[in-house]
Amino acid sequence: MNYTPHTERDVAEMTAVIGVDGIESLFKVCEAFGGGDKGLSVAGLSQLEAEKKIKASAAKNKVWTSVFLGAGAYRHYIPPVVRHIGSNPRFVTAYTPYQPEMSQGILQAVFEYQSCITSLTGLDVSNASMYDGATAAAEAVLMCADGGDILVSAGINPYVRSVIAAYLKGRGGKITDVPLGADGLTDTEFLKNHSAGAACCIIQQPNYFGNIEDAKSIGGILNDAGVKYILHTYPISLALLASPAECGADFATGEGQPLGLPLGFGGPYLGYIAAKEKYMRKMTGRIVGETTDKNGHTVYVLTLQAREQHIRREKASSSICSNEALCALTAAAYLAAVGKEGFVKIADDCAAKAHYLAERLKASGFALKYGSTEFFNEFVTVSDGVSADAVLKKLAKKGILGGLKIGAKEILWCATEMNTKDEIDAAVKAAKEIF
């Protein structure tokens, strides 16, 4: 039986689109990274020789100790106890808890995670997690859309928007992009004029440019128009900003990577999704519930399951294959480790250090693109007469990973509690030299 998912015609069409003449040509890219004609091939090598070759290749990676890059993935301090709990073999090797009597530990861990997410968002119910923040946002949109039009703020992470668009291709529904005003915030007048007939609207808080949206006012507009409201949030910011529930949101989604997960080359990350109770039976994925057994002892079970693996495919509301249970457990351990006061302190530090960085950059020749708008821990600068590439290249020479280039002269900067005053001062000094 042939288990190859692509036909020869499929392969030919895909390789033609990306501009190579076949599968073998793709591997030449890997060889280029490995160096030499054989690349990272370890054929014929002993284990010791292979290990040395791989380590030598890995040593070519650049490890940045001073980082001012965010844009959806953030560097935060992870207490050692979080890594210790997350590396427990009982959790690392655990899979879907089909037999609750044998899986009480992992079920309780997921239940605690769900409780953390509902506490953060103020909403009634959370599922057992998603692949990442983008898939969480897309699944929330599908729960709301029902084939209707979707309003998407231009302040949302472009990657998240692209995933939403991909999900909608098979389900129908047109995306209407809601523009930003000159202040870098979602245009509420546009929302008022285009909400009629829309199925749902998704706003990011803080938005992609770090600006703090007037999420409560937006909630009022959408609620009055009968449009379901999805607030896509940065979890650390929820320690200081109004919760999605306080803003009138029906759903809250976001990327849980800042909650104890290290920066990785694309993951694994963690998507969270929470909703009002009335949407509980439309919730994608799974929900772990707490109950009692016949002896009155507290036990945990899979209460709701929307996956096609558990119910008839035609009745499934989601085709999500699995969740990120280990990442969810890690997030719960992180929140427990830092505690409520510690969580607020982390958010305070992020905001304070970002504002210090912004003020220092302003004094060094940069302009804030949205100068009158309040931001959390990210902001955009404009460097007149100097390209963003030149600024970032100068920083890189000093061993500093600068912000994200989002325009010829625009950089999206980020600061977290990990950035010391000395680091910030060094970055500003290096950037100033370019003028």
C-alpha cells in the first residue's frame, strides 16, 4: 500500500511553483546549510563522529543575549521550577487521557490550566488548549462565522490574519479589514458603519504595533450591532489591562508562549481560547471537567469533546487533531510559580522598560510613529534619513538583536522584564551612532 500523500503530478506542480526541478533540488538547500557537498550527512560515521559533526554545525547558530524583538513571540524569565515540572516524564510521555481512571494527573493539570485561562480572561469556559495563538483565533472565528462576513482589525498580527483567511477558505465568509487610524488604533467609525450584518469581529489587544486599543468602546459598538466579539490578547498584558470579559468580548484567544514557554524555532507553542458559557457547546477541542466519583472523591474527566475522533465526522465542529497539553501544563505551572503579585510585577516591568527604551530612542533621533498613543511593551519608531536595515545591522555588530523591520525606516521594538537598564542603554548608544 502506498502511504505517500502526494501523487507525482502533485509533486511536479508544487516544485514548479517554488521554482525547483524536483524533490532532490530541495535537499540542496539543506546541504548548503550544512556546508560542503554532503551537508549534514552522517552516513558511515561512528556515533562519536556524527555527534561532533552535528555539534560543529550547531555552533554556527547565533545566540543573542540582548534581544529587543517581539512581534508575537516574547522572551520572559522562566522560573526553574516550571522547567522541572514540565520535564516530568509522567507528563512528557502522557497522551490523550482516554481512560480517566488512569489519567487523573494529566486531567487535573489541564483542568488547572483551564482555570488559569478563565481567571485571566474573566470568561466562563476554556478548552484544553490549541496548537498556537493563530489557530486559536481561527477556530474562534469559525465558531462565530456561520458563513457570514468577518471584520478583522488591521492591528492584528499579519500571521494570525493569514491563518484565519486559510481556515475560512473551506467554510465561506468574506474578510473585511478594519483600517487603523493615524493614531495606530482600530478605526471605530469604520466599525460603526460596517458592523451591520457581520458575523463577528476580531481585535488584537495590545495590537500588533503595541498600541493599547479602546477595547471597551469597541465592545460596546459590536454588542449594540449584535456582532460577536473576539479579543485576541497578549496574556502578560492582562495583568494590567481590562479583561476580555470586562470589554464585552464573547471570546478571548491568544498565544500562550509568554507563559513559561521558551523561544523556539517555531514552537511548540500554545493557543488559548475562552468563551462565555452560552458558547460552551460550540467550543472546539476538548474541555476537562471536575466531578465526584461514587465515593465522593474529586475526580477529573473529559466533559466535552468536539473532535471528529470522538464523534461522528459530520457532527464534529473541529478537526483539530490534538492539543498542546504539555505546553498547557507548563503555562499553569508558570502562573502558579510567579503568583498574582509576581504576574502584575512582570507586566509592570515590561511596560516600564518599554517606555524607558522609547524615551531614550526619541532623545537619540528616532521618532515614535504613534507618539500620542499609549502602548504596552512594543512600539514603532521612524528613523528619518536612516534606513531600518542600517540601524539593525549596527546593533547586530554589537551583539544586539534589534526590533522587527516593518518598513524602510520603521522598526517595531519590544522590551520585557528580561531587558536590563544597561542593555537598553547599550542598544540606544549603538543605534545613536548611525545618525
